[in-house]
Amino acid sequence: MLRASVLRLLGRPGASGGAWLLEYSGPRHYSSGPLGARDDAGGARAFFTTPIFYVNAAPHIGHLYSALLADALCRHRRLRVPGAAATRFSTGTDEHGLKIQQAAAAAGLAPTELCDRVSAQFQQLFREAGISSTDFIRTTEARHRIAVQHFWGLLEARGLLYKGIYEGWYCASEECFLPEAKVTRQPSSSGGSCPVSLESGHPVSWTKEENYIFRLSQFREPLQRWLRGDPQAVTPEPFHRAVLQWLEEELPDLSVSRKSSHLHWGIPVPGDDSQTIYVWLDALVNYLTVIGYPNAEFKSWWPTTSHIIGKDILKFHAIYWPALLLGAGMSPPHRIYVHSHWTVCGQKMSKSLGNVVDPRTCLDRYTVDGFRYFLLRQGVPNWDCDYYDEKVVKLLDSELADALGGLLNRCTAQRINPSGTYPVFCTACFPSEAGLVGPSVRAQAEDYALVNAVATLPRQVAEHYENFQIYKALEAVSSCVRQTNGFVQRHAPWKLSWESPVDAPWLGTVLHVALECLRVFGTLLQPVTPSLADKLLSRLGVSATERGLGELCFLPRFYGHPCPFEGRKLGPETGLLFPRLDQSRVWLVKAHRT
Ligand code: MSP
């Protein structure tokens, strides 16, 4: 049973914005594992979110990566906890703010036209890439305006907003104020110099305005308590540490509106049309809008929320957002999963450098499953990763075409498995106790190591998902695929004969074990390569209701239980699991030459 988090108000604000003593006292969530939480109704629910994407430019592979990470987490959870009602997953587009206002003006478009156009591109990309979101939000929707204005009203009613002069450098590209120390000068085309953000190199401008200001400074200690009390709140750990480090310093109050004369493309402050709500406040509230806020239904979903975000927006999600939530009387998000960035041939991806990688071209070239596998297998949350085409081809050819596809082929080919069935496992050939000797025993020590590795694989994979290390989950699967190929190679079933009464039981056993391993790999790969896994499992004759993690009981015959697949007809042959890329791709040669 979930207990509401407690926000204790120990004082009232003074006229000068004096101290509210906010104390957030946990525990916050009663988790059914890091990928889910128990809701008020006692059912296991989980809500995953991607960031909402700016519509100033077309999507690139970094955006797709953010969405894929969330998609894989979500799909893995659905395998553990089936039922459409248990998991929600939202994504969308961030359409307001100066950045979009300026991009639309530069393109000679009305902001709505630009938003419609680019939002449709994101929607199409995500559809094509198999992003299994249950909601796509656009911040220009009416439901969102209602949510943002309601949220604003709560902050105001709680005395957390005041009017004041806000002055500082503003970076429209990042939509944030920057302190003097984060600004430098760069030579400009006109011969002079212009101020830019030290970290991103984007231009900044000096802004001085009367705005509404949020009493962020009061939340430093509550935020520290939250993070110290929940070491996994921000995962992986280095990012958690980074946030605590930021909180060592004073937390200045935050300007949360702009003058409408300067920024008209946004949601007006309720009751004061001369001000527009700051785009980050507007954007962050999307996570509430999609679960029905301000209607009460949001309450049963909010405590189960996991945000997937890139490292560049960590401060907004791990400081501003939890502070705003605490201010509005809610708990911070359940988890914030943070990933690093993709660079291209060692350089940051940017329109001006002309090195932006178009994800739709990649999906065409490498197939949807191939490219999903590449990004999730090579993307390491803790560090930036470098993209280049040859790397994709090499990885997919070796792991999907050769290792996994080859293994399937070896066990199902007509030549080796003429009856096209899941053969019988012979316990005398492969007794459950290692080290037995006898005339019929054929299994060797390495074979027991393989069985052990594959038996523990689902748990290992689940742990990697929980720690947001999806690449490690895929590494573990890949290592077991290699081990299984070694097993097949070692026993060379192509040298054994179905006609021989001595060979036949062992031949069947070798194929049975290898097919069982493949069944586990296919099941575990579903969150990352859904179509390829479907093709693999269908070829093995595994029905749609036998693909959940709950049903995944590896090699039951070895453990003395019946196996529902034994003797079953394999599914139809539908061609290579994953055709090799290197010979067939002329564009690669071209890309190499240019
Ligand atoms: N609109 C804000 C987010 C608001 S969420 C309430 C935003 N949008 S974004 O389009 O710039 O970025 C969206 C996501 O894409 C972020 O998680 C960001 O880290 C990610 N990526 C942008 N470039 C990236 C790479 N080069 N590599 C990996 N991910 C990157 O920020």
C-alpha cells in the first residue's frame, strides 16, 4: 500500500520571500523492484517517460536513442508484468519557447506550422522505429495548458512565486539562464566578439526583466535529503553524485516567466497575460498531463514514474523538477535514468557541422531491429559513444547475422533436423549431475557451464535493466550466444547420424539444448529487437502466450520437469534471421570514399 509522501510546511513565507521550511520525509515509494512501484490499488504499475523533443529541427539518432532506451525498459517490464493496464509510456514534443519562436521566424513559418511539421516527423520516426509509447503529448494541446496553469496556481497558492527583477545571460538554444562563469566570448563574423555559452558554444544574450520567480533556494535541503535517502533516485550513480555536488552550492531562485512582448509563444501566466510561463516549467509538467493531471487519476500513476533523460537535461530533471513537485505538494519522480550522448566520428552532432545522422536513413540501411540493436548494444549510459557506419555493419554482421542467425540455422536446417521438430532431450546423455560417468553420458564440463550461464541469464538481464545498463544485458546475451555456438561446434551434430541408435539420442539432446538456449535468447531480445525476436521464436514454434518472462523456464527436462516444446513441430522456415550487411551495401563503399 502506498503512503502519500509528506511535505511538511514548518513555516510561512515572509513578505521578502523568507523561509518556508520544507521538509520532505520519505519513504516515498514502495517498489516492486526498481522498474515498478505499487500503487494505491495494490496493483503493480509503472510509468516511463522520454523527454519531450524540441521541434526546432528534425530528429537525429540521439533523440531516437533516448526514446529507444525508454522503449526497451518499458518492453522489458511488460514481459515481466503483462497487462496493458500495468505500464504506461509517454513521449512527445516540446513546442513552446523562444527557441521554437525564433526557429519558426527564421524559417518564415508560423510557430504552429513548424510545430505541426516537426512533431509529425517525430511521430513518424517513432512509429517506424517501433517505439511502443501509449501517449504522445504535444505541449500545444489544450489538456496540457490546463495542467500547466493548474500547477502554476498551486505554486502561487503556496506562496512559492513572487515578482522580481531577473537579470542574467539567457541561452535560447538551451532555454536557460547562465551564470557569468559559464559564459565566454567568441570571435563573431563581423570581426568583433559575441558572448556564448562556455559548455555548448551557443549564443547568449543579456536579459533583464520583471518576472515571476520561484523560490527554488528553499528546496536545497529537501532535495539533498531526497537524494541521500534514495541512492538510486538518479541512476547510474555518477549522475546521482553530480547532482549532490551541484547542491553543495547555493541554489538561486529561478525565473519562471518571460515578458509576453519578448516571448509570446507559450502558455500565459494565469491572471497575467503580460507574462508567459517559462518553457521548462511548461515542458516538465507534460509528465503530469499525460497521466490525467489535474484529475485525481494521476495520483495512482505519479509515484511510479521513471524519467529517461540525456545528461544535458539532468539539472532540469533532478533539481528544478523535483523542487517544483515538492512545492506543489507531490513527491519527486521515482527514478531518473540518465544517458550520455552520441558523437559522430569524434565530434558533437550539430546542424552547423553538417554531421547530423538521420535516423530514418539508418533504419532503412540496417533495418529497424538492426539499428535498435546497434544503438542499445553500443550506447553506454555513463560515457559518450561515437557513431560511424562501419561500426554498425561490423557489430550487426558478427552478432546478429553470424552468431545468432548462424546458430538458429545450425539447429533448424533441414539437413541436420530433417523432422523439423524440437527434438527429445535424453537425460542419460546429459544427466543433471555433472561429473557422472557411464556409457551413455556425453555431456562435458563446459556443457554444464553453458546450462548454468543460460539458466542465470534472465536474472542477470533483469538486473542490468534495473541498473539502466541495457548494453550489459545485450553483452550478456551475446556472450551466451557465443557459448552456445561453442557447444554446437564442440559436439558437431552434423557428424552424428539420426540413423545410429548410439548417436540419435545425443544428437537430439544437442539440438534440444541449443534450441532451448535460442528460446531464452529470443525471449530476452524482445525488448530490443521485437521483430527479429518474433521471427526467431516463431521459427522455434513458441506461441505468443509462451513469450513472457514468467513462462521462461529454461531446459526443464534437465531439471526433471516436462518440456512443453519437446517433440513439437518447429515453425515455418522464413529465410535468414538477419542477412549480412557487408556484401550487400554499396552505399558503405561510397561513404568510405567520400
Ligand atoms: N525539450 C527538452 C526536454 C524537455 S523534457 C521535459 C530537450 N529536448 S531535445 O530535443 O533537445 O533533447 C531531447 C533528448 O535528446 C534529451 O534527452 C537529450 O539528451 C537527447 N539528445 C540530444 N542530443 C543527443 C545526442 N547527441 N546523443 C544522445 N542523446 C541526445 O532537451
